[in-house]
Amino acid sequence: MVVSTEEMPSAMSRNQGIAHYPLRGGERWFVAQTLSHREQLARFHLGAQGFRTFLPRFNKTVRHARRLREVIAPVFPGYIFVVLDPERDRWRSINGTFGVARLVSAHQRPVPVPVGVVEALLATVDELGLVRFDRDLKPGQPVRVLTGPLSQHLGVLERLDAKGRVQVLMNVMGRQAAVMMDQADLTAA
């Protein structure tokens, strides 16, 4: 049976992560580099070959011609996670899969993702199958800005709203300033 995490039951996507589909034996998570904008195609064809995959995606706000719109985008554009046992599975077939450029390797062997990285991502997947980095944010908590001109600056989360916007108090040029931004642009510090 071919199962990708995108098609797993809703229990899988609700924080239970890999518990229903544990890694067995010598299985580990590996990374495959995909062709440009071909992550979904690679996921489909890897699944057709019997590989379990995980393509972490999130809601992203895109601005074009003075308009904002929400799109679902990969967290790691150009990459997809694949479960395999290099001693058992025909992992070289991944390099010839439609949509895949190559399996990330070193010295002619695939390099596994450190234990816990993919599992941590799976734990943040919501009911819609999207990765949510903002689940643990609470007012009064120190936060770090991930993107934009204030990237890597620290602040204190002052307010959250239902539309995913937050107000952060930051020390800018020696003064406290309230800055509005998206929740997705923050992480707990």
C-alpha cells in the first residue's frame, strides 16, 4: 500500500505525527532535491513507487500588483522528505523519478536527516495538513523575527488577532516600537 503523509488520515495530520506510521527497522528520513516547482509531481511519483513522503507546506501571503493573496507553498522549496531503508529499498530509483533532481547524498550514499527534525515538523501539522510554526505563541512571550528587514531581531509579543497578525514590541534605534507582522514571520525565542 502506497501512503504519503499528505494522504494519511486526519489523525496523522493532527499532531500525532509519525505515531501511526512509525519508521520500521533501518528506515530513516532522507531528502530528495526536486526540479524547480515540481515538489507535488515528485511526491506523486515517489508515492507511486511505494516510497512514503512528506512535503511540508504552509500558508504564505504573496504580494503582486498591490494585491495580497494567500497561497500554499512548500516550507523548503525544491526539497521533499522520503522514508527509506538504504539497505533494503532501491533508493537509486529516486534519482530517476519524474520531478526529482537527485537524492541528497555524500560518497555515493544517501545522507539521512538528523533524527527528530522531520518528526518535529510533523508535530506542527494542523488539520489541513499545513505546517504551523506559530502554535506556541502567547502574549508577553519573547519572539524572534524570521523574515523581512527586522530578521533575527528579538521582541516581545504584545497582541495576536484572529487573522494571523501580531503586534510585537521591539527596541528599534533605542526606542520601543510596536510593529505589526504575520504570525508566520515569528518564532518563540
